[in-house]
Amino acid sequence: MGEIKAFELIVTKYQSQLLHFTWSILRNKDEAKDVTQDTFVRSYLHLRSYDPKKSFKTWLYTIAYNRSMDRIRQDASRLRLIDGLKKEHSSRQERANPEKSLEDSQQFHLIMRKLNQKERTALSLKLNEGYLTREIADIMGCKESTVRVHIMNAKRKLKKILEKKKHV
């Protein structure tokens, strides 16, 4: 019983962070909730495989990243359909309420969609979560140099997009 109570504290501590992270990858609230829940279930079931010499948070994020990528691979066509519906809904919302302050947020997310999945994930982990390059490499299962390239490419693309928007 004590083990479950202790794990409830872990869920409480990391739930919103993981939900934000999985949403940044999947761009779908329901999918992100499912993957976040699945991450906690898997981490609980495989708690004995956790290496206490490493960061627990990084271990959780690695599971969340892998589950998110699995979900994308399994449901690529379904996610494209959902994304299209979200764009349509967002467009209708803007026409109905053009003065909403969500416009900036929507524009930001549209700009972020110009990045590929790995660039968006690496940049999100770096800027939103404050991870170091080596930690991001552990989470994404790649080399540190690859993470640096993803971040550099993301920043370069974002700069180019923002410069174009300034001139329009």
C-alpha cells in the first residue's frame, strides 16, 4: 500500500509536466492524456528496471517520448485527420471571435508545426523543460551532436519564418 501512495506522489509531481510534453509532440489533448497515463502505468510496472544512478525525471520523459513516437507511428493517418479537424475548428473559432487573445498562441503553434517532430521535441525539451543536451539525447535515444543539430535547425527555421512575417 505504501508503494502505491509513494507512486501517487510521483504522478502528482510530474503529471502536468508530462502532459505538456506529450501534447507538444502529439498536438492532440486526448492522445497526450492517453500517452501520459500510459507512461505512468508503464513506469509503475517497470519501476524495478529504473536505474537510481540516473535521473528519474529523465527516465519518465524517455518513456513518454517513446510512447508518443509509438503512437505517431501507429496512427499516422488518424493524427493527420485530427490535425485537419483542429485546424478547421481553430479557423471557425477565429472567425467567430477574432479578438480572442488565443490568436497569438495559435500562430505560435502554427509556426511550431513548420518544424519536424524531432526539432520540435528537442527545442521543447530545451526551452520549456530546461533539459541539458545530454539529457535530451538520452530521452530521444540519439547522440548529443544530433540533438544540437535538431535545436540549431529549429532555431534557424523559426528565425526565417519570423523574419518573413515581419516583412509581410
